[in-house]
Amino acid sequence: MKEVYVIGAGCTPFGDLHTRDAVAMAREASFQALEDAGVDISDIDIFYVGSVRSVTSGSFLGNALGVRNKPVTRVENFCASGMDAVRQAAIAVMSGQARIALAVGVEKLRDATRRGLGFRSFHPVFVFGATPPGLFALAANRYMHTYGIGRETLAKVAVKNHRNGAKNPLAHFRKEITVETVLKAPIVAYPFGVFDCSPVTDGASAVVIASRDVAEGLGKAQVFIRGFGLAVMHTEPMYDPSFKYTGFPVTTEAAGQAYKMADISRPLEEISFAEVHDCFTMTEILNYEDLGFAEKGEGWKLIEEGVTELEGKFPVNPSGGLKSFGHPIGATGARMIFEVYSQLTGRCGERQVKNAHTGLAHNIGGPGTVSTVMILSLRS
Amino acid sequence: MKEVYVIGAGCTPFGDLHTRDAVAMAREASFQALEDAGVDISDIDIFYVGSVRSVTSGSFLGNALGVRNKPVTRVENFCASGMDAVRQAAIAVMSGQARIALAVGVEKLRDATRRGLGFRSFHPVFVFGATPPGLFALAANRYMHTYGIGRETLAKVAVKNHRNGAKNPLAHFRKEITVETVLKAPIVAYPFGVFDCSPVTDGASAVVIASRDVAEGLGKAQVFIRGFGLAVMHTEPMYDPSFKYTGFPVTTEAAGQAYKMADISRPLEEISFAEVHDCFTMTEILNYEDLGFAEKGEGWKLIEEGVTELEGKFPVNPSGGLKSFGHPIGATGARMIFEVYSQLTGRCGERQVKNAHTGLAHNIGGPGTVSTVMILSLRS
């Protein structure tokens, strides 16, 4: 396998960005990433943009960045769109078709713009009323019933991620909360209260990927892409009567691909920290198990025992996660790679994970249908 | 560059497929392509699906094909979506991340289904009333004025493509027409009558790409991907007051990339035939010039002199083109690769191009914003 490197990353603040449309956000994140990498837009050979709803065609980046006469492709894969854009950029560099690639994830959800016609109608899921909170609440109820945990355990995920996010200048919500706040919040879909749910957020993030030669030439050959995986299911699991609801097999498959490529067999020992898809508090606990950080039915212990706290043995979502950093759908996966890169290069200030050498990023998208995993490591 | 091969292709009939939804069409084209390639679905390492409107996320192919635990990515790039899917599949095989890849293009336009919520509202172009016929008619009027040609010349493009399509069992319209029919048809946007416009069509097409090793092992190393290009513009040219309307620079750029990769300097001599994006009769003539088949302002001579007829020196759209084969947006680019592969392997019956060794496929998408070009050659 050809070794490819992350050489720069950028990210807008996430939140309620009423003054910035998708174009402005993509531009801001991209030029930050280019500046960080020390390359010019004209040095980029190939571009990918991941977005579920806010972008039509690759020409979006043509507009946003003033790119012309270069290949730009839009990829869409539900909540995995941003990380898939990064993955395609890595594949393009591996193929030799590009020496340097830019991947951008972007989503405008807080209001309707010319390019983002609003969130609601985009998928039959929402048209039929089977909203994400309702669907993931089924998983939460089933898990709580099966393994005997209460809402307090879920709440601790939110408390941890808000605590981390409070240290993150780019996060949507920078406010610590207590278990009591989570438990007393209005219920969205039992057992989820408002604080069990990730918010509706605007944002964009961008990552520059380069071949080993280029990265070495720029003095930027620190962080390489050690492995990645993407898996889809042959059904929409959460609508399938046979679905077990106590985990997402698609995550396990994507992780299996990434671990194989990265030659990792004991993730909890060989990886320093992870950014996982905590769209709901319950999801983070399921992710622990699906990603092999805990045995089946024991993921909740990691949160109860403080293992995944910023100061714990295996920090999860040091960024604040979807819960606190926010969740602009197509941006989230690219934002996670931004975070992992920032952590590995020691730039995270108050939320810095100590001695981080390897980080994992993970998305799950749709009704349990798609998952991406990517692993970055410091070059030894 | 790692040489990659097309080893199989499939295509549904194009037309008014009221009994088949996007899933059924994608399945039909895919399994045809797999059978043609002599491989099983389980042999495919990576999947791409191109669609503008009928597909949400890579899990669409999970559903359609019963794929699970494999990477599937949806790409979207206006009318270039299908060819971009083929291009991504080629890049993935070049990268070594896949030995065999399947690319599918699909679009359901004739009626609304659960997965295709209808055509009209998908882009601001249509919301604002600047429809494709209106926009491309601006180009036609400008070209006719500048170079002094009449509607009769445009009509001859439609007559040629219908003549070819009448020989194509998969074409939407299999009926020869006359210049008189074209000229007397109701006007859609002057100078375009109904017969100057490509139809609204359902359809899917699929292509199997493999590494040289795999292709040789299967005895299928006949047709290789010799070059490709994809370019976007930094504006939406057809809305730009400075746009000249007598050609699409984005096509010239995409072709330049492909010619460079394929080491082609005299396209008209080195290429045997082409499938070009004749969304309107005028577009085909502009394509001749933009692709370097004719000098600026002289493309119309190729049609007047019969050069691009099936029996001419340089056949263009032997399939019948978008005009007669039909234009299911995201499917069209993959359908072109199906046609070029079918021609190069001598399977086209009545519409077979004689002594074809190299074929070019071309899309233009959006308001002049994106173009793809791909060149396939017989292995010498």
C-alpha cells in the first residue's frame, strides 16, 4: 500500500452560522487547511466534497474556491459523507492520479439557502416520521432493557462530551452540564431528552492529503493514514424486524476493514483515542462495543468507569463529539479527521490527549446502513 | 500509470419504465454487467453509484444488489455523475484498494418513487425557470448568429442520431425521423423544437473495471481505460454575463486531461468514434469543436458533410445518443461507457462502427459547469 499523509486541516466554528452559507463555510475551512498544509490552491490536483444536502455537484467547490479546470467530485453517503470524501481523496493519491488532494465536508442545516433547501424533506425517513431520535431511541430502550442500565449512564456520555466541548473553541455548545440537567430535560423520544441528542448545526471542515514524496518535501510527513474502511448493509437495518438494536454490525465491518489495513488487533491498546459518532448518547456506548473497545453488553462500563474521559485511559470524543461540537451531517466525518490530525500534532490545548500516537474516527449513517472508520498514526 | 480494464458492461432498456424503480433498474444493469464480466457479486471489492436524484447514499446499492459489508459510495456530478462513478471505480482499482470494481449509473425520471422524489425541484436552475432547453437555446442562437447556420443543420444531428438509435434495441426512441419532422415540431425554446431536445428517460447502466492481472486471468484484457478527465468551472458559465455561449471551455479542459493521459494529440485521427453529450442538437456540434474534432466555428461542417454518420469517417453517437437512446441523467455517462465497450468488442450489430479500436465518451453537466471525458482502447 502506498503511504499517504494528512498534511493540513481546517474547520469553521460549528454552530448557528446564519451569516455564512455553504459556499462561505467550505471556503473558510478549505483555505485554512491549505494554509495549514503550506500549499496553494493551485497545487491541488483533485478535490472531493462530501455533503448530504447542501451541495449539488462538484462544481460547488469550483464556485466556493475559485477552482477551475480541475476534477471535483461530490460524494454522498448519509452521515459518512465527509469521511468518505477524505477516503476518496486518499484513494486518489494512492492511485497516482493526484499528488495532493483536498477533501471538504460541509452542511448548512440551520436555515434554507439557495444551495440548501432545508433539512426535512430530504429522505423518506423523515417524510414518514421515523426520525433519527425515534429510531435510535428503539436501540436505547432495547439496550437498557437487555443490559440493565438506566438513563443516568446515558447522561454521563453527554456530560463527558459537553465537558470536552467546553474546552473546544470551535464547538457548537461550549457549556458543561450535569447528569441532573440531562435527566430533567424535555424528552424528545424516550429515553432521550434534549441533552441526549446531538444538535442541528452548520459547519465545514477540510483536509489536505498528500503522497509521501510531497509530504516529505514539505516537511509535513508526520501523520499518515494507516487504515480505513467503509461498509454498507443490504437492508436498512433499523426498519428490519430482525434487527437486534443492541449494536450496528455495519460499524464492526467498517472497523474490521480499517483494523486489517492498519494491522491493529487490540484496538484499546494500540489506539490512543477515538472520535466516534455520538449522534445520541446511546450511540456512543454502542460504538464502543461495535468498534471493539468493549465486549458486547459492557460498553456502558467504559463510561461508568471513566475510561473514555479526556483524562481516562482511552479518551473518546475529546473534541466534544457530535453532542457538543455539533453535527452538520456531511461535515462531521471530515471534522473528525481534522480533530484526529489536530490531536496527533499536539494542537488541542486544553482538550489535548496526552501522548497520542494513533487516533480513530468513526461515522455511522442512515438507519444503520453505512459506516466509515479511518485510523491516523504518527509516523514512527 | 496502472493499466485498468473494462471487463463487462450492462444496460437496461432506456425509456418509460413505469414498472421498474431505481432499485430494479440498478439491479438489472449490474447483474448483466457481472454476468458479462464472468464474475460474481462477491468478487467485487468496491462499488460506486452515480445518480443525481434517484439515490440516497451508497446503501442504495446495498439494497439493490444484496451487497453487505463492502464499500459503496454515491457520487453526484450533474449529468457527469454516471461517468464519474466509472472514473472513481478506475481510480480505486489503480490505487490497489480494489482488484475489481462495479460502477453503476441510474436515474428514475418518469415518475416519482419512494427513492426518486421527482425531477423538478432538485436544483435552483429549475426552480428559477432557467431550464436546460432555455439555457442551451441561448447557445444555439448565438452560434447560429455567429457562424451563419440555420435550424436545418441542427435538425440533421437529430436525424442522424434517430437513424442510429433506430438500430439500437435498448434505445428510448427507435424511430427514424426527417429534417422536415424536426423543423415542423412544436418549439420548446427557439430554435429548439421537441426533436432538438433529448427526452426524459428512465434507465441504468453498469460497468465492471478490473486490474490488469484480474482481466488477464479472466481472459478479458481486451479493452483498457486509456485516459480520463474531469473538470469543473469556477462559475456557473451559462449564468455568467461574460460567457460566450459558442462552446463549453469545461469540455475542452476535461478532454485535454484525457488526451494527455491517453497520449492523443490528433483526436480525429487517433480515435475511431465518440459518444458525446447531445442533450440538444446544438450541443453535439459544440462538442465537436470543444473536443477538438473540428476547428472553432466549423463543427457544423462535420454534420453537413456526413463525417459523423455511422458510415462516415468519424461516427459520433452510434448508439443514438442522448437524443434517441434517452437521457436518464445519472445513468447516461455509464451508458456511454457501456456503448464504447460494446462497440470495441464488436457487439453492436446493425449500429456497429467498423474497425473501431478507440472510443471516446463525453458528458457535460449543469449550466456548463462540469465535464467528463473517458477514452477506451483495444489492447494492441
